[in-house]
Amino acid sequence: MISKSVPLRIVALFALLAVFAFLAPRLPSANAESGYVLAVSWQPAFCETRPRVRECRSQKDGRADTRLFSLHGLWPQPVSKAYCGVPQAEIDADKAGRWRDIGMERLPDALWNRLRTAMPGTASHLDRHEWLKHGTCMAGVDPVGYFEKSLALLEALNGTPVRDLFAANIGRRLTGNEIRAAFDETFGAGAGKRVRIVCVQDGNRRLISELTLGLTGEIGRAPDLAALIAAARPTDPGCPGGIVDPAGLQ
């Protein structure tokens, strides 16, 4: 029984709050869709600073990774989301750089061949590191699903004028504004604001070594890269530009 001393408007307010408390867990969240960062490398620049690693010792002009973006990884966000359900012993091995010791199920031959081409770092077991640290945090996928999604995104990017811009400027400098403009023209206005440029210093040369793209949404078999980029939050631009490095040590 409601006390006559409590105004009816207060009772109505509490009743309304109770309804919202009941419904809140069932309402769609603004952050319900998954956020990711796709990291793609310009492999010749990486190899300038790591010439002794296996994938760099074997790099030569004409190989796919000298004219296409290479896969670094697909990282569920936020950045703190890592090593989901992974035993501490494997985390320790990963952080110590003992990627060869990390267990991962064998990929089907067709997928493995695609991955070896797209991710030269498989020669150093980068694939095992990426699966352990990041892939385990991608809901509902095993290594096959994780790398299928990663490759679908990479292949979509490599089939665009953004990759053509890099291939046409090997040995020359690209500015951050030119790169972001290419993303805007390819994927729609504002896409360039979802791209961060990473550079490395090689003597007195600044080289573009990586691009990271913010993505939000469901990654299907034929991902709509424009929609995934548009749904993501803007990021800081990173490096203001640098040289698109050719294959081989310069």
C-alpha cells in the first residue's frame, strides 16, 4: 500500500526507473558491434630494419610482398583485449619471442598457402603469435576463421587504388595527406581519418612501414571494407609521410 505522504509523481518516477532497469540489459548497446584494427605492413621497409629475419633474407624484387600490403594482424579492440583464455606458459613463450613453441592447429593447405604469401612473417611464426595474442580474443572463431577473415580484409585492401598508389610510388615519398586522400576517394569521405601511418627511420630516410585501419562491424566472407571503416572511430594520423621503400637493402 502506498503511503499518502509520498507524492504520486515520485511513485511514478520510481516505477519508470524500475522499468528501465528491467529493460536496459535487453536494449541494443551503442557498442554492440565489434571493433578491430587491421594492421598491414609495407614489407620492404620492415626488412630495412630487420634484415636478418628469415622472411627478409629471402625477399627479392618481384615477390608479392614487394608490391602489395602484407598482413601483420587483425586486433580485436580495445588494445587491452589480448591472450583470451591462453595458459600462462604460452603467454610467457610468446612474450619471450619463442613463437615456434606456440601450439596452433594446422591450417588447411589452401589457406596456409594464401597466408604464407600474404604474411611473409609466417617464416618466423608470426601467425602463431598473432593467433595467440589477438585471434583468441575474436569471439566464435578458430585459427581457420581468424585467418580467413584477416586475409579477406587484406585482399580487399590490395584490390583498391590505395595499394595502386603505393605501387606507383615505390622509391618515392608519399605524404600522409596523399594517403588519407586516397582512402577518402576509395572508401568515402572521412575514411582517411580512420587510418594511422607508421614509419621507421633508416639512417636519414623515413620509411612508411605500416598502416593501421580502424574497423567496426561484422567481418563476413566478402567484407564491405568501406562500411567497416566508416563505422569506426577516427584515430590519430601518426607519421606525416615517408618513402615507399623498394625491395632490398638501400
